[in-house]
Amino acid sequence: MIWHIVKKDFLLNIFSARFIIGVLLCIILIPFTISVSIDEYKNQLRIYAVDKENSEKELKQIKVYSGLKPELIKYPEPLGILYKGINQNVGNKVKIYLQEYPLFPTGHASTRDNPLLNAFFSLDFITVLSLVLSLLALVFSYDLITREHEEGTLRLIFSNYTGRIPFLIGKITGVLLSLLPILFFCFLLSTLFIVLSPDIKLQISDWIRVAILFIFSILYILVFILMGTIISAFVKSSSTAIVLSMLCWIWFVFLWPVSGSYLSKSIVKTDLYDNVRNSLDDLDKEYGKLEGEQWGAIQKRLNMRGTNWWNASGGEDGYFETYGSPSETMEFHRQLNTWKEPIRLSYADRKWPVQKAYLDGLIRQQKMEKNLSWFSPSEILVQAVSCLCRSSEKDFLRYMDETRQYRETLVTYLKDRNLFEKYIYFTPQDPATFVSTADFIKGNNNVPDHFNTLDLKEVPTFIDIPAAIDTSLKDSFTGIAALILISIILFSGSIIVFNRYQLR
Amino acid sequence: MFSTLFIKEIQQLLYSFRFQLSLIIVLLVFTIGTIAFIRLYSEEKANYFVYHKEQLKNLEEQAKNASHLATLRKNYVLEPRSNSIISDCKEKMFPNQFIYSAYNVFNLEVRHDNVNPLLKPVQNLSWSFIVSVCMSFLALLFAFDTISGEKEDHTLALTLSNQISRGKILWAKYASILSVITATTVLGILISILIMSISGKILINTDFLIETGGFITITFLLIALVTVFGLLSSVFSRNSSVSLLISLCFWLFFAIIIPNTSVYWANKLFPIEHRNEVEAKIAQGYEDLCNNAPPGSWSSSGDPFYDRHKLRADLQMKLMDNEKKFNLSYINDMFHQFEETRSITLLSPIAQFDNLNEVNLGGGYRRLKENWNDLQNYQIQFLEWFKAFDAKDPKSPHWYNPNESYSTSWKSVSISEVPVYTEKIIPFSSRILQSGKYIALLLAYTAILFFISFVLFVKYDVR
């Protein structure tokens, strides 16, 4: 009997105006959405290639270890085409400094070439899907019971040996099966666009993730079908049911997600980054004073009257390079580096709690947003999907943890080889060719202008390990569990309400 | 007869379940939005105060050497607007920081400092967001079955059996929905103002009340148009569920599809250079200028009159002009691309509503562009002032170097003498003038659609 109801509803639905309109909506929305996302992804790939080339070029030109500041360039996430998540808020470059732990990436990969265009929002595939499918699910299900009641067929059905629960299951399955072709069509259309784009290469594991996304979407549709069913069983007329369904839709899909996010910003306060920067700058100033004192102390120890340099250049994070300078100056810098680099590292350790407190504030605010989003099925879906598309805050924080661990590995490498105490840390010149101060003053410092760059083969390299499927599934488990739980509650509610439904 | 019908329709709407539920939702959203806004605005204002204090401290430090004051890059950050509860005009998404010195206005940037990157980028729950999403949707929800619903209930034929024209019926239904939705919005706004007044943290002055009046007018125009869409879909079909689907398609098309495709059109129809290409051109120009510079252009000394300082100043000026040429052209391209794309989105009444809000509040893109243009004028004044100050100093060789202080005055300067940039508020008269074309467009849209609805209703088969 269930099968008959399913078949009847399925056939009625797929030949209805709402089905045609639903398909038309998807035909208009999906290609535009995917095209914009693919364009943005290609732009990210282009920026990645430019940044990567610059970073490698810079690294190849290093002649002294004080200039070793690897810049890690994050490869754009291909699944970001389907859901951008927080990847759209953060940059793609992390430079490894000794004086500070990396906190947030920099760079323009996430922003458009024209930042003014950020005012035009562009939705991603999953957001469009969550909007359209929830709407269609409600439009298909709001009159599941009321229409039968209004047409007088409900009494006719129950005059046979049909139970209310099988009837309800049949009806819900019928709607679900009617929506599946639309969902499948949306996925097919988007994957077609992706496959036909030569720049996008998805791995097998990525396709598995897309398949899981499809399953999550079915669950999401089911939640809204059940919501429509319970409304349909709760009211007597279709006109009331549709109004109630539409109000639920606008509330759960538009109003609550914005309200929740806005409220979380207002409830949990975060420090202004300017203030954090000021605290870090104060520590830098404190260190600057110490360095000044040490500068004088070493000069005194070496009986230097002043410091003479020949060819010297400096830069960020303690980079200093010289050649042709007198041996006294070279020794001065060697001793200064031996003292200052461990101190700079300890200052980085002192800065980290300040940075961490700021980061914790941001995480607390994000958690509040997440907690408030439990009241909206579309937000729950988005959370689960963001983990699968590796664009969740967990993926981002994991990546930043990896960069900090890499910094530690790099520091250990430099420490283990006592590089801070060596001349190669700041001069490419062979110590045997250093000139005395007397010769330097006389101008006898015939130093070649060309030096070899450092061989960095042994320097640890950063390997970005994106979350594996099992990790992503684990991360998205709560979201999926919540959707299943909501479905069970709504289904039970539908049964209870429908069992009390007056057929007259 | 019209008034009888109008009153009957109003009563019917007020007693309906959809109105009661909608009212709860609207009031809830207005309340949440206002409470959250008060806290966020107070925080933003306090942060801006800290930033401003820090800027003054830096300026005082720089003023110890006039050349430092002229050459060091400063940033001007747009102050949070107290009227952003009405509409934030998407200012969070626009660049909000200008980098300038006495020699140049270098760039405009997005200042992320008080934005949590771990949060989803969503719009503020401002009045304009509530109206454009919630009220426009409710207007459609109230109007979609005005005619088709009555036909299904068989009450339409009964009404028409009286001596009343179809035009009057349509007009009465339209006016009643428009009145109820506008009244609900005004109620939400009043509650919002009440909460803000009680909090005492938001200044409610005459300007704010005038802007609120402007906003209500704009809201009325949007609701009028959206209601006509609902009416049109209602007379388009004999079945209320089909009317609803048509209404929803209208809404999705204007609220989602058109705005969502803007970036696509921007890139396809009005492409601009990539940022890294511009940066590469600047770098190439820099390299060429450095390679072709006369020997000694990088030399320096403690003596300001060291003759190579003139070469150095010339080179630095050329380097800045090189950067300025490419940057300015790129920024103008950005403005052009944005404006052209926005003209496409004017097809959507919601985009027109957003533009009208921008005009009414003097915010968003208009504010950004006004400030950008004003800063260019200010920079000329600032440089003139510096040159006049420098001319009085006999210890300065007056070789203007935009990046360094080797060859201009090192004298200290009183901060009160330095011209300060202040943002100009766009006058109301100018705002009204600018809003004319958008209002005309909305009215024309409404009139045409109402006329089509009327024609269709005249031909509507009530049986």
C-alpha cells in the first residue's frame, strides 16, 4: 500500500507546475553560482602560482641564515567551489618569523581583485542548495495532508485498510523521491562544470566527499519535508499551511542565521586587534632597549670604539647581512646574534599568550555563533558541509597549528646546528678572508661581490596535511547527528499530530 | 464603497493567522537587531576612540620633524555611523581605510581589525536588511492569493456581484496590504527607536529622525512594488499555489539571483586588470627608474645640502609618481567596474532600495568615493602647507622627497597649525536630488506592474 501512495505522489509531483518551476530555478541558479565559484577558484590558483614562485625565488636568493624566513603558501581548496566557508575570510600566506608565532595568514587570495565587488554577495553551491531545496521541500509538502482533506480524498483513503503511519510514510517518501531528481540534477550540473574545467583537479577522496555531501543534502531535504508534513497535519487549510511553511522558511534560512551571527558578535566581546598589536609592540620596544644595552656591552667587551660596515643590509625579523666589514664588526655581530636570537625567541614565547588570548576570544565568539546556529537546520547543514569541504574553522585552526609546529621545527634546526653562533648566520663571506679594522680603514678590503646562495636542502620544509575523510566526518558528526535527531523528532511529531487529525 | 472594501480587507488581514505570526517575527527581529546593534555600535565607537587617540599621539610624535610629518604614511579610518541601524550600506565589505601622506593618497584598504575572520560574513540585522528580506517576503505572502485565493473560496464572484468596479476591488486590496505591511514596519522601527532611547547610547537627533522618515518613505516604495508583484502573480493564475510559486520566483529572482550573478557580470562584462599585474608593472617601473637614475641617486649624508640629495629627491619623486600612476588608474578602474555592475543590478527593486538607502544615509559606496575624492583635495592642501612651512626654513634646501626627510625642513611644528582632514557629511539637499532617479524608477516599475495587474484582473474569469 505504501508503494502505491509513493508512486501516486511521485507521479503527481513530477508533472506538477512546482516541479517544473523547481527545475527551472536550479537551471538558472546553479550554472551562475558554479561559474562564479570556478572563476574565483581560478583566480586563487593564479595568485597561488604567483605567490609560490615569489616565495621560492626569495628562498633561493638567501645567502645567510638570518634571512631564512620561509613563506608558506596555502594551496586553494578545490572543494571551496562548493562551499567557501571561512576560507573566504583569510589570506593564503604565512611567513615564519622567529620573533612571533604565526596567528593569521596574510595575502589577497581570498579577496577579489576589486574589493568593492565584495559588496555584491555571491552565494556558493551549498548555500544555493540549502535555500532552494528547503523551499521546494516545503512547497511540495505543505499540503500533503490538507490537500487530501480539502479534496475529500483523505476519508476515502482511510475507508480502506490503510493505516495512518504507512500513509504518512508513503506521502513523505513520495515527496522525497520527487525532490531527488532535482537534487541529483543540481549535483550533476555542478560536477559537470567542475569536470569540464581543465584547471580543477579533484582527487578520488574529493569525489567521495561530494558523494557524502549528496547524502547530507538528502537528510537536509528530509528535515524540511517533515517540517512541512507536521505543519500540514497541524492545520486544517492549505492556505494556512503554506503561510506557516513560508514563515518557517524565511525564519530558519534567512532571519535566524543572520540574527544568530549578529547576536554572537554582540554577546561575546573580542579585543580589538589594534590593542593586541600595541601590546606586542610594547614587548618589541622592551626587547629593543635590551638589545641597545647589549650592543654597548659587546662593543665594550671587544674594545670597539664604533662599528664599521662595508656592505650591509637589514630587514624584518632580525635579518642582517654584511660582507667586507672588518673582522671586529663580524665578531661583534656573531656575539650579538648568539645573545639576541634566543632572547628574540623567548620574546616570541612571551607574545604568544597575548596572541592566544585574542585568538581564544575569536574562537569563543565563533562557538557562540555555532551554538546559536543549532536552531536552524540550514546552519547545521552548512556546519557539517564546511568540515567536509575543508573550509571550517577547525580546518583553519588545524592549519595554523601546523604552521606553528613548523616554526618550532625550524627553530630546532637552527639551534641544533648552532647557526645563531656562526658567521654564516649574517655573512656569506669566508671568515678566513675577513680584514682587520686597520686594513679596512686603509681600504684594503678586496672582497668579491658575488657569493653563493645557501644550500637549503636540509632545512625542514612545510608539508600541509589536509584533514583526511575520517577526520572531516568526525568533525561533521555532530551536525549530521543533529539533522538525524531533528528528523526523528519531526517524524514522531508528525505521527502524533496526524493520529489526532480529524478526518471530517 | 472603496472605503468599505478597504476597511474590510484591513480587518481581514489583521485578524488573519499570517498577520499575527508575521507581527511576532517582525517585532522579534527588530528587537534582536536593535539590542545587538547598541552593544556592537558602542564597542565600535570605543574602539574608534582608542584608534583616534593613538593617531593623535603618532601625529604629535611625527610633528617633531616637519618632514616626517609630511612623508610618513598615515591612515584615515571611516568613523562608525550612528545611523547604521537604518542600513550599514555594506560598509563592512567596502574598503574603509585610506593611506595618505602630504605627497600622495596611496590606496584604500579593507581594515579587518574588528572583524572576526572565524565568523561567517553576514549582513547586519539593520532595518534595511529586515525590510529587504523579511518585509518584502511578507508583502508577497500577504498578496499572492489576494485574487486567486478569493476565487478558490468562491468569494470573488460574490464581491463582484455588488455594484463595484474591478479596479476599485484591486485598489482596495492593494492599499490594505500596503498599509498593513508599512504599519508593521513602522511599529518595528518605533520599538527600535524606543529601545535605543532607553539605552541612551545612541544619539537620536533631528538628523536621525529625518533619515528615519526618509527610510520609511523608501520602505513604502519598495513594499508598494513588491505587493504589486504579489498582486500580479495572483491575477496571473487561478490557483493560489501556482500564484505562490510565481511570487517566490519573483522574490528569488530579485533578492537572490540578480545580486548573486553581479560578480559574474562584473568579471565577464567589465573586466579589470589583476592586482598582481598592476604590482608587477609598478615593480618594473621601479626597476627601470632605479637602473636609469644618475649615479649617486641613492647617496645620503647628515648634511641636508649634500648635492646628491637633489638626485635622491628627484628619483624618489619619480618612484612615487610611477606607483601613483598605476595605482590611481587601477582604483579608477575598480570604481568604474563597480558602478557599471551596479547599474545592471538596478533591475532588482531590492538593489534600488539599497541604493536609495545609501543616498538617504550618505553611506556605503557614496561615502567611500566622496572621501576618496575629498582626500585628494586635502592632500594638495597638506602639501601646499608643508611647502609654505618648508620655504620659511633657511636650513632646508627645499628638494622635495616624498619618502624621506633628507632635504626638507626638520623643524618641529605645532600640531594645531597642520591642516586636518575631516569627513564632510553629504547635505540633505544633495541626497534628495540624488534619490530622484531611483524613486522615479521604483514608481515607474510599480505603475507599470499595477496597470498590467489591472488589465489581467479585468479579463480574469471569476467562475
